[in-house]
Amino acid sequence: MNTQQPLLSARGLAKAFGAVVAADQININVPRGQKLSLIGSNGAGKTTFVNMVTGYLKPDSGQIWLDGEDITRLGPRQITRKGVSRSFQIPQLALEMTALENMLVAMACGEPRLSFWQPAQSSERLGRAMDLLQRFDLAQHAQRKVAELPGGVRKLLDIAMAMTGQPKLLLLDEPTSGVSVAEKYPMMDTIQTALDGSDVTVLFVEHDMDIVLRYADRIAAFYSGNVIADGPPSEVLADDLVKQHVTGHAVALGVAAC
């Protein structure tokens, strides 16, 4: 493994839907272990970029490299097995199953050699599932049906499920959307603590600039299919184009980052 090369490298990515250009020659390199936040208004190209990285969309041109391997034309399952996982803005959960059962299903889906006859609740798989639930402060909800869980807990469960495959790259789609102001910082603290020591690289789409300032190492700001600024949070949020097209105002850097 070359520790100098980026874990993720997007080169010249372009994608159009008819006359709408969703990505226009996007170039992004993401070092290992970084927490990169993607910001921009709706329709700026953030989700298109995430969907191309995860294989749900194929770029019209350009290449995507993961750990030195070209994954541009691979499908979502293949990319997942290469070490890329994602959570969703609306958690993808089985509501009538318990939190633990959702975890076990996620583990089974991530094991390509799983036999139909292999017991779903093997002691080894149960142990790994409970360990992840513990790390995400969800162990007390293990036997509760997802339908009974509040929105913030469902978000955490969706992210815990994304970690069952021990990914190299984790993509989080608006992790704090739909979460109350009182819950968002504790939830992000829980995520950060759960990921500490896992060596996972994180890309997260986020609209809350206070969250971005506190938890991101770096920001890539999108506008009209282009990356208009890329760098440390304080520099990107002070950029005139970002203030004009993304935040609409200057962000109080010193207050949010404390």
C-alpha cells in the first residue's frame, strides 16, 4: 500500500443530464484519514459526485481511482467490496426489524461468500454487530424495532451499518439533516468517537456550516457542477465565491470552531 498516493482520486469527472451539467471536470484528491466536507446549494453537484464515487452513476468522462485502482466503471456492489460504504440522508432501514437484526443483515450483504445455509446469527457476527452498536452508543437499542427509534438514533444506526464492512472510505449524506439542534452536536461527537482509530477516510455532505467547521479537516465547495474552492475550512468559508454562491454570508469562524 502506497501511503503517499491519495485514497480517492477523481480526475476530470463530467456528467450531464440533457442540458443540465451536474459535474464539469471535477478534480479531487482525498488523502487517507481525512475528513472532507462537501458543501453547496441543492443541485450544485455534490450528490452527483457521491453517486459517481459509489457507482450509482457513471461519469460521461473522467476517472475515479480508489487506493490506486480504477473503479470508474464498477457497479455499486463491486465498489462496496473494494472498501467504499455510504449512509443516506433518509436512513435505509428495515422498520419492522430490530436494530441488531438490521446490523446482521448489513453484515450478511457484505459477505460475498455467505452461504444460504450459514446461520445469520453466528456468535462471531453477533459479537461484531454488538461491538459496533456499542461504539455508536446504540447497544441499549439493540432489541428495539427501528420503527420505535427516534430520527437521530436511526441516523446513527444507518452509519453503524455502513461500517460493518470495515470500509476504507465512508460517505455520509447530510448526517445532521432532520436532527434537532440539541441533538446534532452530540450525534456528531458520537460518530467521531466511533470512527476514531478505524483509519477510515470520511466524506460528508453537509449544509450546516457550524457542523462543517467543527468536524471537517477540509472543505470542497460545489457550485453549478464545479468545485469553486477547496482547502482548509477557514479559508474556504472566507472565499468570496463561496460566500456568494454557497453560504450567502460570512461565517463566524472563531465562534463555530471553538
